[in-house]
Amino acid sequence: MTTSSYPLADNLKDAYRVCDVVPLKDLALEQYYVDLSGTRKNNAISAISQILEDQQAEDFCTILFTGHRGGGKSTELNHIQKQWEADYKVMYVDIEVDADPNDFEYTEIYLLAIKWIEFELRKEGLKFDAQLFKNFEDWFKEVIEETEESVEKSVSMQGELTLQSEIPFVPPFLAKLLVKLLAQIKGSDKRKRVIRQTLTQDISRLKFDINLLLNDGLKKWRRKFPNCKGFLIVFDGLDKCPSAVAEKLFIDNAKFLKSLECTVVYTAPISVVYSPKNASNFFENFHVIPMINIYNYDPSIGNVELEYNQNGLDAVASLIEKRLQVDAIFESRNELLELAKYSGGHVRQVMQLVRGAIQHARTNRRSKVNLEDVNYSINQLQFTFERLIPTEHYPVLVQIYLSKDAPRDEMGQLMLFNISVFEYNGRSRWNYPNPVVIRSRLFQRALEDYRAKNP
């Protein structure tokens, strides 16, 4: 491995490693990133970049970025971060580090925002206005009923990113308290309820004081970095919130998410935009990243049996070809294209299928992946979906297969969330079941039953 690039994997062990499903960042982002906007038939990434480009210094907005889990949102956000770090102070916040996406409320957004802004200022040797900060800290201390002593006893300095000792200023009490509160919210149901209830009782004060600090912090930041337009906080990982949690967060409490006076990008599960409450009523800037379009579908014809689109399949294959030598890993490119077909155009799914095929080949002491390995990997993913999909979903999945449209109800949202159904763009927006689900005998049986009743 060189210092400037990763070599293409030429053996199964290395190929398995480089096809990891983690989002791309740093050197891997530079080398492995593929612009998929053309084959997604969607300009969500360009639209977000255009918003950031058009904003004037100290302007701000709230952007909702949604799509299927594992569809490539985090990689695209990392790409946006790299693209705009010269114009914005970008803070990338992985929700799963400090919180639990399965049980998340807007109050945690406020805590995370002020935690990271304070941390970034302190890294640059900057401080909030002393009186503003003291007023907020004193109020916060009183409301939460914590003291310097109680916080010191429960917060370990070691390993806490925002309390690192090499940062110029000693961490203030508030920084330590935020670390403690976020840990309690993530780990204790009882304490979580108390903290949330306490903060929501005076949410107006919390919001007002945080925005005072955000504005003050930006002034200090721009004084040191005059070319910076403002703060850009990316909250990633919220697309893992279950539909009920996400709907409460992004629709019922949207006004609180939009009230931070800095530019914010929130990831959200695609189920949110299928809510009957209509997400566009709450977020002017919401952008959906659909699947890579691997099918030829013409809504004016209403074709049921879809043929594959070669450009889409090649785009999926290119994600793998950026990482490994195809002729060294597969018996032929046909094996890779077969896996691309059963990925449905889903980025993580193609990585899972490729890794599964490689692992099976290695287990059987083969030097290359063959069709048997490919079929084994597809079968294993199919079995995974057969285990998780409720029996009552199959007749609805058949309807989606025929109509190319997911229902706007709880079942439809769940199917989108658990990626048994995908969204595609093209001449229109449309849905289609995950191809490994279509392959399932349970789906085929439901399709046969439908056709028997509707000859």
C-alpha cells in the first residue's frame, strides 16, 4: 500500500477487506468514490451543493437528506463535507456515537449542537462571550440540578473526544455536563425521561440561549477565519430511526429541528417522506437519494416484468471495480453483473453480496469467485429477508411489484425502512421490491395466488 493510494485488490482476502460496507472517507473517499447521480436519475447531491454555494456569509438553512439505509448517504455527505470545508466550518456528527437512533428526540440535537460548537471553538483557542456563556451555564446547571462535584465524579476525562487535554482551554463545566447528560440519555431509560422532561419544560429558553451562543461563536470564528461562511452541522445516522421515532422527530417536532441558527443537514429514513403528514409541509429543502436505477421502466407502458438497464448495472459494478481487479477475483465479469442485478442498485447490498460470494469461495478453497459462490451469497441474503418479512406483507409486496407504487401507510413505511422495497427515479418516481425478495418462494407463491384470483 502506498501513501497516495490503495492498490486494487488482486486476491480474495484483500478483496473481502476492501469491499467493506462502511461509508467512504479520507483517502478511501478520494479513490473509491463514484458519482452515481446520472444512474440514480436524481440531482439531490448537486441540489444541496447549490444551496450551500448560494448562501451568503452568516446565512443559514435546514436541509433534510433522506434515502434508504445503506444507500450511500453517508458517503455522499462525506463528499459534501470535503467539498465545502473551505467555505464552512463543517461538523460531522455521527448520532450513534453519542445517542441511540432507536430512541431519539429533538432535545438531543440541541445538546449535540452546543457540545460540538464549543469543542470546535476550544480547539482553535476561541471562547464564547464570557457573560453569555456564564448565564447559560448557570441556568443549565440549575435546571438539570448538577454541581461541579457531581459531574466530576461521573465524567471520565480519558477517551472523551470533547474533553481532550491537548485542546488549548480547560474544558468548561458545561462541556463535561453535556458529556454526562448524553451518556445518561443513551444508557438509562429513567434518567433519559427526566432529562427530556426537564429540558422540554423550558425549551424556549434552551433554544434562545443556544442560538445566542451560536451567533456569538460564529462571530468569533469569522474574526479568525474571515472567508468562512458559517457553521455547517451534519447530523448523520438519523436515517436509522424507526418510522415512529422519525415521524415524531422530523414532522411533529420539525419546528425545533429548524430553529438552530446555523446550517444543518439531517439524514432521515425514506419512510418520513411517505408519511401522510407530508414532509414538504415542514421542510422546504428535502432531498431524496434513490437507488441506482438498474431497470428499464416506462410508466406510460406500465410494464410488469422489468428488463435490466446496462448502464445501471455497470454503475453498480463500478463500485466494485474501483476496489479490486475483477479478472483476478471473479471467473468473469458476468458473476459481478449477476450480483449487481440482485443488489437492486443498493450500495450496501452489493457490498454484502460481493463479500458473501468471496467468503464462500474462500471457504471452498477457490482462488476466484464462480457462479456457485454468487448463488450462495444471493441465497443467504434472500433467506435473511424471508426471516424478517411478516407473512402479511407478501400480498402487498406483490401489489407494489405490479403497480410500482408503495402504500402511504404504516406497512408501506416499514417496507421502505427495512429495504424490502426500494425507491427509484427516472421519468417518474416509482417503487419496486428488493430483487432478493422477488426471488423468494414466499413472494412467488403470493404472486401465483394473485394471478390465480385475477386471471
